[in-house]
Amino acid sequence: MPMDYQRPISDFVEIGGTLMLMNADGLAAEHQVIGLMGDDQPWGAIVLSPNGEQFIIDISAYVTVH
């Protein structure tokens, strides 16, 4: 059976892709990735919300892959 391993969230994020983000009220929406911050290993994604707002989210955390 394969072992779990960890990968940075940035491995799953690319310009032109989308991220499903949830706000504090529990409402989720798809946000378009329009840019990345960082060099070899991006640490931030610039996203565009459905209502036209741009902001940067941290994508440097690691997730466990099963």
C-alpha cells in the first residue's frame, strides 16, 4: 500500500486555473488564478474573484496526499 506524502499547495496551482475558496461565512466560489508570486517555488497566488476583486492568497502550505 502506498505511503502518504506531502506536497506544497503551489504544486497544484497554475496561471489560468481556478481555486475554490471559502469565505468566513462558509460561502464558496471559484476564483481565477491570474498570477503567481515567488520564483522557483511560488508562495502566493494572485486571484480574481467572481465579483472582480483581486487579492493574493498564501499557497506555501503543504497538504498530505493519500
